[in-house]
Amino acid sequence: MLLVFGAISYVSRHLKPLFKNRENRETFQNQTASTERTLFLTTEATGITEKDAAPLPDLSQRFDKAIIVYLTVSHINIRDFFASATKWVKNAGINKVEYWLQLDTTKVDDITCSNFKMPEGLTDCTLEIGTILDDNQQQAGKKYPIAGLYFDYEGLNGPNQPGGIDIIVQSMEQVAEKQGLKLGFTKSIKTCAQKCPHPAYCKKDWDHCLGQSYTDTTAKLYQEDDGKTLKPCGEVNGAAVQRLWTTNTADNGMPLSYNVPLLCLGGNCQGDMPGYLMSHGSSCNIDERLSTDGFANMLKEIDATKFPNIGVWYGNNSSSANSCPARCK
């Protein structure tokens, strides 16, 4: 039976009056470190199935809470996505769940605030994001209150362009402050050395940075410490992950909860850009999808007192790492 994740909502691009206030929201406090060890669950637009996803291991002793992130351009409605994903993490032993919304900010889609740029479009972009939030919350229902906003920094337009990094960051901050929401983003590990997506445009420190431990030149994370031998298929060198993260984030001055290593548990995480292994004499690039056991082993190797939060990403278009015959393809 297919267990499909992902989500779709019809997101109105028409501006409404100022987005609704919500009750029972926590005060916006992005400098406060959470004491709850948290698993972040994110997906690609098409969602995932049991065929191309590594199920989660027993996480009851490792995490106190899960944050499930819904992408606004996904292909299943938000309520069904949250329901299925909640069952997914509860089957892994995590019973407390929080729900977030990921804005579409890529250049190839109908991007958020595509008609607005700084500075004249800031008010309208803020209203649009508020409208997107309200529309999705209405569809999700009271059972799934949205507690955070999130976006993928990759492929985003530059400053002074429609839907650019400057207007997205400042509009999200304004909505989050008004609505009492948390803020998060994802990009490379090195980006998490910063206190927010782009310090030149942020007015606040953000709550979480999910650094992609399967993009850029991360092939060394999937090798033994000798730098030559590949880890078995579906595994990652947890000690190397911790060393790399510590090197890049030790001086960012942020709470431990801010630094979130993001790992791939399914989908198209194949090929380390820009081809580290092939440029070092290997015949193939690396397959960075983790199996269920590989993810469990990594968690044992990472010091939870230093990295209490971990993220998992489920892409699409690939078979599960649980059944891959070799590390490289």
C-alpha cells in the first residue's frame, strides 16, 4: 500500500485585507533555545511513497517532538498530508507534533510574491504571505495549527528582483512577528554559520537553519575516516557530520536548537555536486540516501547534547536506500 506524503493547496494570489489575527499564539522569540529535541520532516512537491522512502526507526528515546513541514505547491491537500505525516512520526514513537508551512520561493514555479520587489512591494508581499498562511490554515483546520514559516533558499531570486531574497525575508519576518510564528529555512551547511538567511536583509535572528548534509561537497560524510573507503550503502559517517557542523557553526552565537543537520531518507539525493568522487578518481558519484538502519546508526554517533535537532528530507523519483545494491550508481 502506498503511503503518500506531500500536499497541495489552492493558494490564492489575490490580496485580501490584512491577514487575520490568531489566538493562542506564542510570542515571537527567536533567540530562545527550545529544550525539546526535535525531528524536522520535510518533503518535495510530489511527496513520497513507501517505495522510495526509508521508514523512520524507533525515535521514542531520541526526540521529544516532530515538526512537519507542508510545501504550498505539493500535490496532496494540506490536511491529508498532515494526517499521514503525523501517523508516520507517531509510528516512530514521537507523539508531540508541530505543523509548519513552507512557502514556494523557487524561480521555476509561480513564486511567492512574484509580482513584488523591494522596497515598494514590501507591504503587498507581506499581505500575500499572510493570505497564503490564512488560506492554508483554513484548509488544514483547527486540528493542525500552523506554528512556523519555512522556505528553501536554493534557487531564490536575488535582491531587488520580484520575489527576491530581500523581500521574502522581510515579509516573512513581519508575518511571523504579527502572528507569533517561528521562522526556519534550508540551504547548505555553511549558510548556518549565519544567524538568518541573509544578514543584509534580516531584522531578526531566525529560529532554525536546516543545513543540507547531502548537497554541495558533502561526499566525505559518506566515507570512512580514512577518506578512501565508502560507507556501506544507506549509511553516513555520523562523526564526520558532527565535525563538519561543529566547524561551520561553532561561532554563530546561536542556540543549539538553531543548527539542524538535514539528511536525505528518500528521493533524488544522488550525485555529490560538483562531483567530488569522480574528480578524485572514482568511477561514480555518491548515493546519499539513508536507509532506516543507516539513519538510526547516525543518530547514535551524533552528540544529542550538541545537536538536539535533526531534519529528514524525502524527495522523489528513486527507489529506497533500504534496497540499494551498492553505494554508487
